Amino acid sequence: MAKFRKEGGKDLPPISTASLPDIVFMLLFFFMVSTTMREVTLKVQIHIPEATELSKLEKKSLVSYIYVGEPQKQFQRVFGSEPRIQLNDQFAQPEDILDFITAEREARDEAEVPMMITSLKVDEFAKMGIVTDIKQELRKASALHINYSSRKKAVAE
């Protein structure tokens, strides 16, 4: 009888990798478009207070944030456990706010400066004295458009 099979195993044909760069670039493009970059790494713990009458900000690009809260655990050994001010990625004193506002204004277009908003993200258990100090420094910097960040109060039924 005749043999229909040859001796030895058949090798599988190699997989074409011609489309592999296209797939990699599509994935890269997808993640570049869908990922949002965090601008500030929080070094303070903030439990934002609840409020009932809220309004949404129109242009968040014109908002400068000042964070006030207790330093996170890894920073408490150096900075203590009292509420601290955070401007961008570093701890600051109330006297540093004038320089912060000036730098924020210089980074903006001249037409946008009057529309700038300073948003205070303050821990609900922080003392009002530190907020008063911040507001006094904002007055010195002529940053009079202030916003207090809060979350929507849950409706009890």
C-alpha cells in the first residue's frame, strides 16, 4: 500500500507580524486619549464638607487650587498633624500665597486673568483661623474671586 503521510512532522507556517506595529500604535493612541493626567499629588488629607446649594465651574482651566488639611501619614513625622496649606505639590505658609497667585497669573493669558478663580479645598475639620489667614493673603494679592469646594449633600428620604 502506498503511504499518504510523509515521515517527519509538518511545521506550522510562521505567524505574520506585519500588523503588530499598527496594533501597538492603536493601543498607545487609545491610552493617550482616554487617560487624564493628575496635576497635583495630594499631600494632605481632605474630607470635603457637604453643601446643598452648589454650582458647577464653567472653565476649570482658570481655577487655582489651595488645599488645606492634615498631612498624610508619611509626612506627619516632618510636618506634624496640624492642618497645613498645600500649593501645587508642596507645603506652604500663608505668606507664600501671594507668590503663588502671582505665578498663576503670569502663566495665564492676559485676557483670562480677570476670570481666574481661587478654589479652597479645605478639610471639614480644619480650624477657621487658617482659612482666615489664607483669605487675608488672597486680599493682598487682589484675588477676590474665591470658591469653596464641597460635595453634594445626600438627600435623606
